[in-house]
Amino acid sequence: MGGKNLFAGTILGVAAMLASVMAQAAESPHYEAAKREGQVNWYTTLIIDTAVIPLVSAFEKRYPGVKVTYSRADSTPTILKILNEAKAGKIAADVTDGTGTSPPLQAEGLLAKYAPTGSEVYPAALKDRDGYWIANILYFMTPAINTQMVKPADVPKKLDDLLDSKWKGGKIAWSNTTSGGASFIGAVLATMGEQAGMDFLQKLSKQQIVNLGISARAAVQKVAEGEYPMALGIFNHHTIIDSEKGAPVTWLPLEPIIAPLSVESVLKDAPHPNAARLFIDFLVSEEAAQVLADVGFLPAHPKVSGRTPSLKPEGGLFKAYFASPEYVAENLAKWQKIRKDLFE
């Protein structure tokens, strides 16, 4: 008797779960049309194993009948792929993302205006006022230090501490890619102003910072391995990933901190427009934000703090300058030129 009751209870539980999933899916005004389209094509810059697969799995579970196909590349190849497809009159992407993808695509008239369901809870700094993009992941660019090489008394507490003679002669490194040195220079200029910021950078250039031809992520690993005591302009959540594996590395809430955004956009001529909107709605939802948080990312959703709340301003009690894709696109070449002129 007990076995039968258990079996019956299990069936009822599964049925209730399926009914709940279908009820949630039915709430979307795009779902029925999206099912008729059958799929959504996502051109993404996110890492497949870490972020793409968990997000796709969660979406397809919630919205049966809508399959996600994805193509993964960095921002520049993604932009070029979409531009070339547009010139050929064969737009294949429905949704795309990245920290720098939206400005060039918007300039060519390839993005659609769309305010996702639930986007009203996002602060203005995390979404385009005209509806061309909305953030789903935040990145905070901070210093990283090797905790075995830097004594607690020597940890920089303010920006001018980086000018101390103890940090001279190759003790500080940064990536010479889009992140790293360029982002640090952008943060200084954005918060201090042009004149005061350039005065500081001139002084900092005398510290003989090491330019690394590697990613900001790899720069964190160099610090963790003890090759350099400090790196500037790294993604603060990367230090947590390494420290959880036992590496002697941490990040510093040393202001100014610039925060570039990874944003999602719908293509204007998306071949599956309803599925595209359904997918964007999901990507900026609290559910998707929790998926990102569970795998170590910092979701932009204001109600999901992430696995380590101190990595975000409200949990770590620091200020950050949120840099829109347009702001970065307008200023990146200038930041890179300053880095080359002063630090190479």
C-alpha cells in the first residue's frame, strides 16, 4: 500500500512540476509564436562550458519546443561575422552579446529596439535608453595581488599608494589587450578628469609597469603563480576562481573601478524574431541570473548578488563606474594610445 502511495505521489509530483513549467512558459506572449519558429540562433562571446550550456539547458527546459543553436567567438570575430552576413543579405543570428558588439552593429542599423519583460527592475546604467541592449553580466576591473608576496601593511589603500617606490621596477603588470591597462587608464580619466588623470598617469609611468601580451585572465594567473606581486585592470571574480583552488591571490577594492558590461541585443532582421525576444526575456530574468551566479559570474540582475556578494559594489562597499558599450567604443582607442605612449 505504501509503495503504491509513493508511486502515485511521485507521478503527481512530476505532473505538478510539468504543469508549473508549462504555466510559466505560457506567461510569455512570445512563447506560442516562438514554438512555431522552433529555434533561436545565438551568437555569443561567452565561454561554452561555463556559461552557454547551463543557460541553454535552463532555457530549453523552461520553454519546450524552442531549441537554441549557438555560435561562439570573441567580440571582433562575432561583429565581423554578423556584418558579413548582413552584406550578403543572409542574417542568421537572432541574438548576440558581448562587451563591444553592440555599437558597430547599431551603427549599421542591424539591431532592433526591444525592452525585455522584467527589464524595468534594471537601473538605467545597465540598459540602453533606446532599447538596443541590456546587460546580463557585470565585470569589475580591479587590482589583483599575490597574498604571499604582498604584506598586509603594503597593500595599497588608495590610488596614490601605487606611486610608492616599493612598486617600482616591474612589480606591477597589466594586460595590453582591451582589458588590463586600457581599462585602468579609462577608469582614472573617467573619475579624475583629463588633467588630473593624465598627471597621475605620467607619475605612474615611472613605475615601469610590465605590459603583458596576454588576456586579463592570464594576468591573474601570473600573479597567482608569483611572477608578479600585482596586476592592474583584472576581472575581480577571476581571483575568487583561483583562490578557491588554493592559489594565493585576491583582489583589491581600490578605486577607481571601471565596470564594462556584457550586453544582449536582438538583431533587427532576426530570422526567428519571437524566439529572439523570448530568449532575451529569459537571459535577463532572475532565473537566468541565478544560473550565471551558480557558475561564478556576476549577473547584472539587481536581485541576484552572485555566489560572492562582495565582488559587487553593494556587497563589497565600493564604488564602480559602469561603462556602457558606447562609452568604451568611443574612448578605447584613446586609452590604448595613452598606454602605448606612456607605458611602452
